[in-house]
Amino acid sequence: MKKLLFAFVIIFSAQMTNAQLTVHKAVHVGYAYQNQNFGEIGARVLMLKTDDVVYRVGAAALMGSVNGEFAVMPKVQGDILFNFQRNVDLYHSVYWLV
């Protein structure tokens, strides 16, 4: 598993050095259900590569009450999204999640 993760990081970093990326930062607040009710607060970074590929990396904290005690769970996520339409802006395009 560690070798697979290391290979993914190497491939991902090699792709990022070849392209000029546009970076958008966002803070999000929401609700999540993980067998209990949790409030979610976190941050996301969208990195666009010529509107065809979006790398989305985020981290959040899920906060709520579990068995009468306050609990905080960390959440880290990463996605790669592909857009198959050319010359369409970010808000009007359809991205496919991998």
C-alpha cells in the first residue's frame, strides 16, 4: 500500500511540474452523516490545468456529539476531475470524477 501511495505521489507531482496551474482556494461549511450527525468545516484547493483537468484537494474537520461526548474526526480527500468539452468555462462545463 505504501509503494502504491508513493508511486501515485511521484506521478501526480511529475504531472504538476509540466503544466501551468490556476489555483482557486475555498472554505466550505456543511453537514455530514457518519452514523451520527456532524457539522463539517474545512478548506479546498482547486488546481485547473487548461480547463481539461481539475485536481481537487481538501481537508475538513467533522465535529459532533457521539454517545454524549464531543468528537472531532479529520477528513482528507483528493480528486481528479476531467472535462471533455473544449473552450467552456469552469461554471458551464461538466466534469467527470475519477
